[in-house]
Amino acid sequence: MNEEQLSLVLGTISEPVRNAYKLTSRKEIEEIQRMIRIFHINEEQKIKHKLLSIKNLATMKVVYSNN
């Protein structure tokens, strides 16, 4: 069954999907900007953790090779 047949059988009326990218107020724009900042911070933290892990691994290898 396709969507039209289902709607006919169940007697439901489907509403059009709201455009998620339509920003009508300053509050919505600020919320999107806040989410973008969170994603950037998260990405920066991942990079820092990777670099710290690499540094720790290199240090551990040097310690083990000296012993």
C-alpha cells in the first residue's frame, strides 16, 4: 500500500512537513548557532583527546624502550 491508499483506508489527513530550515525568529537563529558551537567544541575536544592519546602512547613507548 502506498501512502495515499493508507490515508484513504484509515481516514487520516497527512499534514505537510514543516520546513526545518525555515528560521522566522531571532530565537530560532540563536538556537541553531548554539547547536553549531556545541558541535565545534565537541570536534575540537575529540582532536585534543586524540593528540593527548598519541603523546601518551609515544611517552609510554619511550619509557618501555629505555627499560
